[in-house]
Amino acid sequence: MERSLLQRIEAFLKESAMPPSVFGRAAVRDPRLVGDLRGGREPGRQIICRTEHFMNKWRADRDAGRIAAVGDLRTRAARQAGGGRA
């Protein structure tokens, strides 16, 4: 059985350590996308294609060494301020 778009996005968020609002804004210019999907929003074909394209391009760029997963900047700042503890 094929996973839903939300399941694929959730896996991507975990893999990339990207906050949901950053993902939504980067993928489809909608920072509420993930929250709305979690709340039951049904995505149209254009949203599905744009999010899939974004995730595939991000993975290709990462694999080519053009980007690195940086995670949530708030969490990273807290780790740095706390001496490496989160």
C-alpha cells in the first residue's frame, strides 16, 4: 500500500531535521501546509507534485554534497548555548 503524502512528508521532516513550517514555506510557499495536512486537509495534485519535487530535489542536492541537514535553528542555538546538550 502506498504511503500518504503526509506520511512521506513526516519521514522527510525526520530525515532532514527541517521544521514543518520551513518545509511548507520552501515547498509550496505555505508555512501552514503540514499542520493543515495533519488536521485533515486533502492536497490537490499540484501540491502533491510540488512537495514531491521539493523532497526529491533536496535529497539529490544533499547526496551531491550541495546542502547539509542543519535542523531547527532554535534547537541548534540551544545546543550551542548549553555546551552541546539538547
